[in-house]
Amino acid sequence: MLNNSQILFITQTLSVSSNSVNQTIELLTEGATVPFIARYRKEKTGGLDEVAIADIKKQFEKFQEADKRRLAIISSIEEQGKMTPDLLAKLNKALHLKELEDLYLPYKQKRKTKGVIAIEKGLEPLAKRIFAQRESSLEQLTAQFLNKDVKSKEEALQGARDIMAEWINENLESRNRLRTIFEREAIISAKVKKGKEAEGIKYKDYFDFSQSLRNVPSHRLLALRRGEKEGFLKVSIDIDTDKALNILDRQYVQGMPACKEQVELAIEDAFKRLLNPSIENEFNGLSKEKADEAAIQIFATNLRQLLLSAPLGQKRVLALDPGFRTGCKTVVLNELGDLLYDTVVYPTFKKNEAEITIKKLVADYKIDAIAIGNGTASRETEDFVKSINTGVKGVYVVSEQGASIYSASTVAREEFPDKDITVRGAVSIGRRLKDPLAELVKLDPKSIGVGQYQHDVNPKFLKESLDSTVESCVNSVGVELNTASKHLLAYVSGLGPSLAQNVVDYRMKNGKFTSRKQLLKVPRLGGKAYEQAAGFLRIHGAKDPLDNSAVHPERYDLLKKISKDKGVTINTLIEDEAIRKSINLKEYVSAEVGLPTLTDIMAELAKPGRDPREQLEAFEFGNVHTIEDLKEGMVLPGIVTNITAFGCFVDVGVHQDGLVHVSQLANKFIKDPNEVVSVHQKVQVKVMEVDAARKRIALSIKEV
């Protein structure tokens, strides 16, 4: 657990009560997941949502890391025999890794630095006397330190300056003063590397660039770092050298003129050789971390919107993966998404034959909807399908992003060992229409096609964020226990890949689950995992109707008491709104169950098992098929495919997404594009500019 200072920091940083923080950390320590705590432990946390709980978890993990490092530092200093009560108190008081590392810096095992070499030559006493700045003359003083290793007075003075420079570098106050300047005034600059102008033309905007570090947008900083990594740009972070030296002079220079001169030289050396590069690297890392956080947040927001896209549901689907020369890979999926049939049709040069095949498949398999991938030949295939009188009202264009990666994956090979990648891709397109969440969880989120600079940010933090986003989405929707794949089950609170596989194996061996209690018969699925997972799993058609709801089994007895008090069955309680409204919830408040949980239970009884996602709506592109069809001034329907810090990309049906710059989103200042648009949102856009050669389309929403 954390100490009082750490708890206070979290409460002040996140603006939550200390009790909420303590209770949340206790639950996390016991193995509870964020979705479980948010939904089923509101009384303990004070009603904190997933975002607040995840923030507490993040801070908790940072402090755990700091505590682990603290113990290692204390052990190291004690082994050196240099620990003092004052230093120990400072180490125990330090909250963050940066503070701990600053305190540890003078005691860190050093390589052969200039200062270490000078100390080995016996010059540390000289450095101390000069640093005290009480000597009126250095001639006689330096003469005392000449020996076989120190041949001249200048060599002695140089060695003393090297030692003093390292003291200044290791001084906590000096480092913090420079940090303040960097924080307020640092400038990030970029120059093109000599001879790289032509090769690095895509970074032309940064060939001669400078901006305040504190104000540089995340996407710009990541672009600068990518240009630097690829060898086209030289990027630096700088502060006013004279100002920095003046601040350090005021801290250290205060004595006799002869010593002052040596101290001033040591300060200049410390700043240029040690302090400035060290703090620059630190702020380089901090600014990158801040940019990473912003980019990862954008990615996570986009991913959430995509995963929670409206599903078609349990309908029979005909799915086509379009193609010209190779034809359209065509598959039939049943209500559960199982592959019933696959073939290839050629609308381009065997149109009549293709029409007959499509009509027959629709009739034979009683198709409810048709899904068409949005890749090559998508618009042509859509036009062809809509020209056929199939009787199917729902024809949907579905994003193929990542479908090819799924087709070649181990997951796809396990599902369809006897089918080639083209069939697997068509199946994925059809299943995405039926349930985007269930299908997209099989992919690495980075391959789904939303986000910004995902290859430039910290991969560990990106994975953690995206995994928690997927987990949140899966649990907010709920999972049908008898049809979910192991990939979907793996994200259910408390399960994970191993238990998810055990659930699937048990289902295959014993048939469908008829109650949530049966989960306890699954190998290695114990009481804790059951507690965490049960409320998020649904059993359609279960004997107990509560098993198809978000009501947790731990509250079944409470509902039985309520229904008994009302003289009705659970089914009647679910079906009769008047009876539910007549319940005085305050009568059932206890030490464990408060009004928040009781209110949630009543809300769930009003819609047990209902999918919280929006209803799917059909969409049609305008009468444009290629970028050459676009003309300035056109107003077209489109679908938002991706959101970045600088705007959003919209598919208008020409195989090339257009950009709506943030300035073109609304007739007001927009800081975050997510304020006004979301992934998969249907919008009307005006074509502002078309550059067919560079495949660039400028669009506007505010001009419509």
C-alpha cells in the first residue's frame, strides 16, 4: 500500500477523496479489474468511473515503481557507508523517480570522469578550499598539491575545477533551477542535415524550424523526432545560456576574487558539459512522453469509437471482398457468424453469371444483409450489387483495414485451416458488419487503421492503453457466453487468454452453458475469477433471466428478497415497470449495498441484456468513384475514418480519404476534433481543394 504523502498526491492530482483512493487501491491489490470496480463497487469508490479508476491505477503503479527503486538506492548508499539520517529522510520523503535519482546522483557509481580522476590525484581538498572562496591567493595553495601526477599549478586548478563542476552538476537546487528555465523558456529547433534536402522533402516544414517547447503540439513533436530518427533533421532543445549561467553564478559565486574566477570557470564547464546536456535529455524525454500520451489518447479514443460501432446483430450475411481481375471473394455467414459457403464471382467480365450466383445465394440462404469491403473495386462492386434485384434492403460498405493481417494470422488459420487467405478476409468483412467488437478484438489494435504516429510512440504504453480500451469496450457491451470466441472472452474481466480457452474447451465438451454458476466447473476458474467475470457474461435463454443481464450473481439473493416482498417473480419484476417504480430502494440499503448499486440494478432490469451500442444505419456515397470525379465546391456524404490532433479523415467513396483540417470542423475554435466528430460518424463535407497528382483532398464540414 502507499504512504500518506503518496495518497495525498493522488487525491490532489486527480481531485478525488482519499477514501476513494484508498478503497480503489485496496480493490486493485486484491486483484479486481478496472471494469469490475467501476460497475460493481461504486459504494467503495464513491462512484468513480473507469477513467478515474484507471488514473488511480496508473499513479499507484508509478509509486510502486518508485518504492522499488527507493529500496535499491537506500541499499546502495548504505553499502557504501555514506547513509546519514538526513539523507534517509529525504529519500523516504521523495515521491517520484526523478527526485530519487537526483538524491542518488552524488552516490552513483561513476565511470572514470574528469572529477574522479582528479580526486584520485589527491585534488579534492584543493577543490573544497577553492569552492569555499576564502583564499586570497592560490599560488601557495596550489603548490601544496603538486606531485608526480600533478605537474603544474594550472593542472592542479584544472583538476579542482573538474571536481567542482561535478559537485555543481549533482546539486539538487542547481538542477531544479535549470529545470525551471527549461520548463518556461526552452525552444525546440530543427535544421535539415546537409545534403538531405531532396531525400527528406516530406519534412520540408521543419528544415528551419523553432517553437516554444511547452507549446509545440504533440503531432508536430512526433514528426520532428521521426525526421531526426530517419536521419533528415537535427533537433535540439535550447535555453538562454547567459541567463542560466547568471542564475548559477548567483547560487555559488560569493567570495574572494581569485577563488571566484575558478568557481565561475567551473560553473561554465558544469553547465556546458554536464548540466545542460543532462537537463536537455531529460526534457527531451519528458516532451516525448507528453507527446506520446497525447497521441496514445487519440488512438485510444478512436479505437473505442470504432469498437463500439453499431452492429448489425445476429443476421444472415453475404460478404464480398471486392476485386477486378481476381473477382470478388464471396462468403455466406449464418446468424452466429459461421461460414456456410464460399465462392468467387466476376462482376467485371462475367456479369450475368455473377448476378445469377448472387441472387441464388440470397434466396437459398435467406440473406438479411450484404457486406462489401471498401478496398479496390469497392464502389464498382457496390453499384453492381445494388443494381441486382435481390430483395435485400441492407447493403453496407465495411472497412477492410487490417483484414489482410487477420487473414494471414494464426487466429485465422486456427478458425479456417482449410481455407485460403482470400476466403478468410471475406469472412472477416462479413463478421465486422455483424459485430465489429467481436471481430476486431482478434487484431492487434495498431493494424486497425486509426490513430496517429502509432509507430513513433512508446510501444509498451501504447499496448497497455489499447488493451485497457479493448477490455473496457468488451465489458461495457457484455459477452454472450455460448457464442463468444476465445479472443473476445480473453478481454472479459478476470479471465485472460488461458481461462478463455478453458471456457471454450468446456463449452465444446459439455455443450452450451445454461447458468452462470456452471462457470465454476471450468478448470482453473476459481471464485475470484468468477466474481470478476460473471456480471459481464450473458446467457441468452437461460433459466434464470438474471443470467442474461448485467446484474451480478452476488445480488441475486437481494433481488429474490425484493420480488418476494412484492409478491411477484423475477420475471414479473423485469416485465412490469410499475412494480419496479413502486419499490422503495432505501429499504434495501445495507452496509454492502448502497443506492448506486440498487439504482444500477433497477436500470438493468428495465433492459436486461440489451446491447448498449447504437442501431446500425445504412449509408450511401455520392455519385463519385475516383479522385478525378471530385470538383471544388461539391457537397458529398462521407464517413469519418480516423481522427488526429490536426483534424479528421473522411471517406467520400473515391479510394482516397480527404482531410478536414481542425480549422474546418466548426465555426468556432476547436481544441480537440473529438469534440465535434467521432470515428464512423456520417458527415456532409464540402470539397475545398483536390490535388490528384499528390492524392490529397481538402474537405470542410463547417462550409456545408
